[in-house]
Amino acid sequence: MQASISRWCYPLIALLMLAALVLLVRQGLASAYHFKSVFYLEQWHRSKTLTASAYQDAKIAAERAVQLDNANPHYRLMLARTLEWGHHQQLEQIDTMRLNQLYQQALSQRTQWGDGYAAYAYALAWVLNQPGAAAAQLLQAEQFGPYMPQPLLLSVRLAGEFWPQLPAEFKAQYFRNVLKLAKAYYPVYRQFVSISRQSPLQKVQCAYLRQQQLSSDEFSRLQRDLCRHWPKVNG
């Protein structure tokens, strides 16, 4: 009896080990393709221009990563961002249905992903021209990461560029986010100042912040960097 069990047990263990090895190989290849597309995207962010062949290479790598490991939401997000790059460079017409699907599938795989909602919001506003839908994604992001830098910063940018088209609920969130960013640690604060200096809402932000409880250091740096019309003494 024991010999009979062994005859079945050892082949089964071998098959399971083989399946696990195949899975590890696929995941390793997927990771390699993913980082290849990341490399190209980072190059584009630095130079803002890359060749059509580089885009196609990045797109193929991102697609292969998804095919090899479709359970990883980061790979879908990278493919979506690569397609956006092709759109911005006018190398390929964007497939709006596919772009939406990639983001929605990624977020269904990882529902509490603040940066994922922010990435989708960017695509909706600046690629698909749907700022109202983008606002809804940023409201969702707030539920899972109310102090995450990327959703906060993107909300300020979205408000500055699309204010009349945004829902009242988002506008209320925008002011809460402005206060969070005014109190943020320095690298995030500097990005907030950079966005706000280009925003038509700069004076509105300063008027709102002037009414909030700020430390003397917070008041001083805002007065120096963004709200120079403020009086010398807070209060």
C-alpha cells in the first residue's frame, strides 16, 4: 500500500515543483519586460522626445509583461502610461476603450491604491478630456490615502486647469488638500508651490490659507514663496 502511494506521490510533487518553477520563470521574465518599459518611460520624462522605434519597443515590453503576469496591477498601469506616452508624442492614436480598461482592471486588482487612482485621474483629464471623471478618481484616492503626495498635487493641478467643470464635492476637497500641502514636508511643499504659481487660483488659495491655523514657520514660508501680499505678522 505504501509503495503504491509513493508511486503516485513523487510524480505529483515533481509536477507541482515544475509548475512552480514555470511560474517563477514567467514572473521573472515579466519583471524584466516591465523594467525595460520603465527605463524607456524615464528616458522620455528626462528628454521629452524619443524615437518611434523606442516607443514601439517600450510598448511591446509593457504588453509582454502583462501577458506573462496578468495578476500584477503595476504592469497594466505601466502599459497604460506607455500608451499615453505614444499619444503625447503623436506616435499612435489612443485607444480610449483599452486605456480605460487597463486602469479599471488594475484598480480592481488593487482597490486601495491611491497612486493608481491618481494615475487614472491624469489619463481621464489630460488624455481623455474628462475632468469630471478625473475628479471622481481623486475623491476615491482620498479614501485610501488622504495624505499621499501624488493625489494631493494632482488635485491642485486639476483644479487650476478645469475649475468650472469640476463637481462641488471635489472643490471642497481641493481646499482641504491645499491646507495639507501647505503644511507638507519640504519636497512635496516645493512641488505644491511650483504648481500653484502657475494656477489662476493662486490668490484664492492664499485667501483660504490666510484664514487657517498655520504655525509661524508655515506662515513665513508661504508668505515668502507663494503669498507675498500677506502682512508681516500672522493674525
